[in-house]
Amino acid sequence: MKTLHFAIVSVMILLLVPAIMSNPVKAGCAISSNSDWPSAPCYGCPGCVPSKEVQREQWNPYYQYKGAIWMEMMKTQMIEAMKNGILEDWVTSNDSNYDTWRYYYLNDQAPFFRSSVSGLNDEHPYFPPPLQQLTTGIAPKDVACKEGLELMIKTADGLPVCVRYPTANVLMERGWAKESVSTMTSPETTIIIPVNSSIRSNGFTFTPSIVKVVIGTNNTVRWINMDSVANDITSSFVSFRSGLIEPGYAWTYTFDKSGIYHYYSDIHTWLKGTVFVTTNQTVEIVSIQSISSLTNPGGPPIQLTLKNIGVSPITSLKATLVLNNDYNFDFKNVTQSNPLASGDSISETRILIGAGFRTELTYPITISWITNNIPFTYTENIHMP
């Protein structure tokens, strides 16, 4: 009897091995442990997980197996779990819930589910690893890194990697990684809705909460929901509204008018942010003049005229011209209850004492100002007369 039993088992093994070897997807899981769907695809080896498109085809029979009524009922439960912020608990509670989520995720009707998320109680918002973020459909250049890390793109395969700032320069010098993403020119400005920001006591908000964009340069803003619950973006005066942004998904909006746009989450009202939109630079250099006909002991005076080309008043306007020494133009009448209105110009003259011009004809000038309590700075090379 034992001999017969051994022979039967041996024959079964001999029959199974060729099938497993010819189909590596089934390798390591010949006997299904899925109590909900015994025919569920099993990816037993790390390198055997097929593409999302292939998985979709393999999981499509699940809908027919369970039936339309049951599937729609489970979908309703899943959506309710997302709204209540308990998607992780719901998905991992049993095989039926997990299979339901997997079917709808593969058919682009459910958000990506992040299992084994760590760091939720950290002082700073948690961001999943770069490759995990890619699986949600986020582009490599939009991957979010933890605080203190720099996003770079690997030269060999174009994949994102987060490294410490000192390491970034070394990697670029060695050709291991392309230019740091933070220094690339991108038509999009990315804002992250961090993981666990839906819990008010964490104190998280949009990251960054204030952004400055220039029309025609980076005026398309993209909000990426890295949290495990749905969220939304709503402007204070309903200039724009996103609708529900499911976990792992993003929403974009292009600003075509300058101004200050305050927004918040209608679902989690403590999440607030501001987008400051300008048309090119808000300050324009009208003229910069040097006059040499001044008697000693003084030096030649230099006059700088600036104009407000934005839509809002300017306060705290300052400029620094780098010659042999730094010459600061404070425009103090702007900082004293007399903001520079849109379209107005202002001039200030400084005496250049103890130093002449350098031999170069082009000099950098840095201009800083405040509009609606938001600071701006830019540097321009000017040609001295």
C-alpha cells in the first residue's frame, strides 16, 4: 500500500514539474492557497511577475467567476473603506477583499494599495520608495523623496533614485546619474499630498504648501495623492476644483491668469495651500545710469529705476549691484506705508565711494521684493553704460 501511495505521488510530481518549468509564473505555488478563487494567478518567483496588462488578462475571469451582483457589492464596500480611510485594513482582512481590490486595480478602477507602509508616525511626512511610487503611474521626474534627499535619474535605465545632497554631485561627476531633478527645467510644478495627512493630529499639509509659478514657464501644477485615502483640491473662490483624487493618482491644473490662489481640501479642511501666479518677473529694470561728473572726495553716482509690472502692490523692494563692492538700493519709501502700485516706477541714486567699476562691462544685480507677504528674488546680468 505504501509502495502504491509513493508511486502515485511520484507520478503527480513528474506531471507537475514540466508544467511548472514551462510556466515560471506558477513556479513555487503549484497548490493554490487562495480560498476565494482557487484559479487565481500565482506569481511564485520574484522575477516572474508579468506586466499590468498581462495580469489584467489573467484576472478578468474573476469577474465571471464571482458574478456581477457580488462584484458590484464588493466594489461598493471597497469604495466605502477608501472614504473612511481604512482601505489597508479592508484589503488585508481576507482573500475575497484582496481579490476584489486586485481585479479593480488592474482594470484602473481602484487605487494602488501600499502594504507594509512604515514611518507613519515619523515627524516628517512619509514617502514610499521611488520604485514603489513608479508602480502608481507617477513619472520618474515627479517621484517624491524624503526630507534631506535629492531626486536623481539613473543614466543606465532612467529610473529614479533618492540620494543625499553631497552624494548627488559625486554621482553626476561619475556619470552614474543624470542631472539632479531639482535643477531641471520642468513645465510642471509638483505638490504632494503626504501619506497620513488625512489624520489631523499629524499636522501634515500640502508639500510644499506655498508655490510660486510663472505663466509660460511652470504654470501647470500637479497634485499627487500619496495618502491612502481619497482627497481633493478646491480653491477658495471655486476658481478650480479637482473632484476626488484617489490614492496614488494625480490631478493637474494650468494657471493662465496671474494672482494669488488659496486652496484647501474639502474632505480634510485642515489641508491648505497657496499658488502665487505671476507673468514673468514682477519687477522690471527700467534703466540703470552712471554719471561720472562728480567732484572728489565722492565717487560717481549710479541711479537704478525699477518698475512693478505685476498686478499687486510691491513692498520691501531692494536691489544689490555687485561691483568692486556690493551697492545696496533699499527704496525705503516703498517699505513705509507707500507700496509700489502696479505699473509704477521708482528710482534711487547711490554714490560709489572708494571704488570704481571693474574691467568687465556686465555686472550681476539681485532684486528682491515682497508681494502679498510672499518673498521673491531673482538675479539678472546688466550692462553698465
